[in-house]
Amino acid sequence: MRVRIGIADTAREVELDVDDADEFIGALEAAYANGDALLWVEDTGGHRVGVPLARLGFVEFEPEQKVSVGFVPGA
């Protein structure tokens, strides 16, 4: 699942592919509850990203889109 994270006061967005959206949401909520400064996330490719929680603008989930290749009858 694709996660897009907006950082306040910047034009940048962080985009990650994660295996489990509910696990990501749980980690985000736990980081807020603990008063953590950063949320460290590892995507499916092994990249680690630190997101500053005080500047979190939004979090958006985009389900995987299945792409059809080739001839599709009736299309």
C-alpha cells in the first residue's frame, strides 16, 4: 500500500510503500502518544525515513492499483 505523508510548511511529500496500513497507523499513533519527535518508518524496499511529528501535515493511503496488460475482452 502506498502512503503519502505531507510535511507542513514545505512543498515536499514523503511517499512510501508499506505492507500493512494498520501497522503504520498504530506506529504513528504510538509515536504521538509517547511524545516522540520523529516517526521512523521502513518501507518495503528497506529505506528508512524519519518523519517529524510536529510538522506532520497529512497522511494519505492509496491502495495498490492492478494494471491490466494486453487485450481485455469487452473493453
